[in-house]
Amino acid sequence: MDQYIERVVDLIDPASNQLHNMSVEQARELLLGESAEAVRQIRGSFALLAKSGKTVRMARSLDRPMRYFLAKRQEGPALIVASRIDTIHAWLHSEGLDGQFHPSYSRMVPAHYLVDLQLIGCPDPDPVYTRFFTPPMGTLPPDLDVIGKTYIAALAEEIALWLRSLPPHEPIGVSFSGGIDSGSVFLVTYHVMRQLGMSASRLKAFVLDLGDGPDLRQAQSFLEKLNLSLFLEPIEADPSALDVQETIRIVEDYKPLDVESATMALALGRGIRARYPEWRYLIDGDGGDENLKDYPIEENPELTIRSVIHNPMLYQEGWGVGRIKHSLTYSGGLSRSYVRTYATAHHLGFDGFSPYTRPDVIAVAEAIPFIDLTKYSVERLYELKGEIVSCGVKALTGFEMPVFPKRRFQHGALPQSALRERLPGREEEYREQFLALYH
């Protein structure tokens, strides 16, 4: 048995890693080091694998998927790693190993964990998960001005790192609705570009318009109040072109809210691509809701104000690795659902960036003393996000950022009644459509 010959097939392009402070090889060396916490030093977007003997270690950032599948061969185990389930399936098929495959047998590397696998044959050992990102909770003072300034300063630093990494003169598009997250990302990006001496003419705020949706009016109002209307560019699309089956194939998931959001992202991306065939770089506000715990608790019977406030990174990671409700196939929270953003952008040839998903920004959010600020009031929790972000944007940029009530992306491009006609929103049907891809 100890003569088994293991095989590792890494189908993730190393060039797809966007690291700001080290090379891919240096980052892989950190994975193989004695301290998992050292992986926290890696700045940027990454999905990395490193091998030493029979040991394989994997880690990824929150803003991209990383999946793996362990196949059995006569010679020894084969580990296949890719961004997508269908990529793994295609490789197995090419090797005559697809009889072992089912999509539920694939595994997702959870964000913020180092995953250890031992390739020692049959039976397969369980992976070992070790955290490399554990920000302390509630360490900031209960002062909204201090919190806002610290939070948006961290956001600005991540945006500056990203902007400096781009080819000069390349245009930059913001996926924009005029909401708190996309609004703050637009204003901070605009501010940082000017601070760095970059031309703001490179910047556009793209808003999706499927007809009579509230986002276009909100986006117009947001920018008009700041005398920045020249940056707005509506992207019109036909609701009849929305194709939920295509969305499910691209995102490889079946959760209704994520399927709906991804369908809108595809419509926006296709409109941008049709108008600007060479456009590459997009930035968005994904992760902002998760950081400041801005989801309607009453819509989820599993949640209470206490569970939301007391569980670290609940919305980023779900209930967490090792818990009964953690999905090995999909991970949890934004660690799972970010595929709606990554896969749709990648499918259309864009390089996307979500600065609110960066660890340094999340660390500030985790340091917010939510207990002191809310006293367990749900209504107060919902108010905090707008106050914190607007305070921080004002301190950094001088702009008095308009704050509108929360609305999901899929509810802003067209009325909800029209959305339901196109996307019925039944998880069981979506799951069946996904599994049918492999029948």
C-alpha cells in the first residue's frame, strides 16, 4: 500500500492568482510552512495548492472558488483541483474515471482555512482544516465616526492596491445601483484614482435596466446629488433574455437568491460586453452586506439577532467548518455564494474585484462592537450600516453619500412581480436542473 503512486492535477491557472506582495511560489512556500497563520500574509486573490511528499495543502481567498475531487486508480489516488465542478468532470471523463463522479462528491476548499490532505490510498483520510484568518471581535470603540473612518480607510487601501496593479489607462467599471455598497465603492474608487493621479475619465458606473426597475432611478438620484451624473451609464437588457438554466450551468449551484443575483449579473455583463468588447476590469460592492450583518434576520428561521452578532463571520462562512450544516460540497455563507459573482464575470471575460471581501476590511468589520451599538435591537442593527459607511466615506472623500433602503440586486433591475415570472425561485426545481447536467 505504501508504494501507491499519487497524482495531483492542478487545473487552476497560476496566472489567475492576483497577488500584491509576493510571487505564487513564495505563497506556496507559506502553505507548506509550520504556521497556518502565515498564509494570512498573502495579499490579493488566490487559489493555491502546494505538495510535499504525500501531503497536499490548499487555500483560497474568499473571492474565488476552489474545488477538488479525489479519484481512485489502480496505481494510487488522483487529486483533481479546479475552479469548477464541470472542469473536474471533464478531466475525469478524459481519463475514463467519470464513473466515480457525482457533483456532490466534489469538495469546496472553505475560505480562510488551510486544507491538508494525505494522498495515501484507500480508504481516503479526512482533510484537516486549520484557520489562517481569525480576526478578533468587538475591539473598536463604540464610536461611529472612528468605526466608519477605520472601515473605509481599509477599503480605500485595498482599492489602491488593486488600481496600482492594473495596466495604465485601462477603463474601470463599477457594478452600480446607488446602494450603500456599490455607492461607497464608486466614491472611494473615484477618490483614490484622483489621489493617485489617475484620470477619472477611465471610470464608469454601470447600472442594469431591465425596464421599470427602481435601481436606475436610485442610481441617477445618488449621482445627481453629488454632481457626478456624467459617470452613470445605464445598461439596458430585455427580460425575455433571462435564462435561469444557463445561470445554473454557469454558477453550478441552485440556491434561489444566488441564482437570481447571478442572472442579473449575467445580464449586466452581457450588456457591457456588447457595448465594449474589450472591457476587462469591473469592481463591485459584494461582501458589504455580510461585513455589516445587513440581511433581514426575519427571513431566515435559523437566525436570531444573538446568533448573527455572536458568531464570527457568520455571513461570510455560514455556520463554519465542522458544523452539521456546513456543506462539504459548497462551503457556506459568502464562501459559497461568491460564485455568483466570480463565475458570471469569468464566463464573460471580465476580471472582477470585490474589495469588501478582503481580510483587512473584514477584520475591521469584525472589530465593530455590535453588542454595545445595538443592545440586541434588530432595527438598530439594520440602521448601522448606512451610518458607518456614510461616516467613513465623508471622512475620507468629503462626499455626503446618499443612503437608500437596502434592496437586493435582483429586485432593483425590474419589479419583483416581473422577476417572479422569469425566475420562479423554487430551490427544488433549480437543484433538479443542476443535477440533470450530469445525467
